[in-house]
Amino acid sequence: MISTVNFNDFSDSFSGSYEKNFSYEGKRALFDYLEEYEESTGEQLELDPIAFCVEYTEYENFKELKNNYSDIKDMEDLENNTTVIKIEGTDRFIIQDF
């Protein structure tokens, strides 16, 4: 059984202690990325905000990322190691944790 989820449903699913894991713009970027992933692979994803919070992290900027990944040299190095979802109009981005 499958239910189609729009952005509002997706955003609202991050409630309680998971509400602040992503900014509003971060949720939008992650939603768009996941929808594109589904379309390109034909694989349907389960709406699981807890799993998304474990698998992805939003960073304010590259300097903040370096606190967790000191061995990453620059954005190109980061993109060679994991998925990077840029948040338009900001320095923020989301990565798939590795």
C-alpha cells in the first residue's frame, strides 16, 4: 500500500525531537532530492523521518562540517565521498552521513 506524500506532509512528519534536524529550506531540498531519487531509480521510499535524520545532516557551512569530518579538504573532496544536497541561496547543505 502506497500513499503519495507532498512537501507539507513530508515537512510535518518531522515533529517532536526531530523538528529541528533540518531547516525549512533543508527539508525542501531533501524532499526534492528524495523525489528525484525515486523518479530516477524507480524505487519508492518509505516516509521515515527518523531514518532521514540518522542518514542525513544539514550544515550551516563548510567550517561546521569540518568539526565532524576533519579529513575532508574541500567541497570537491566532500562530493567525492558522499551525496551533497545544496540548499539554494545559502551556504548551507545536507550530506548523506558517512
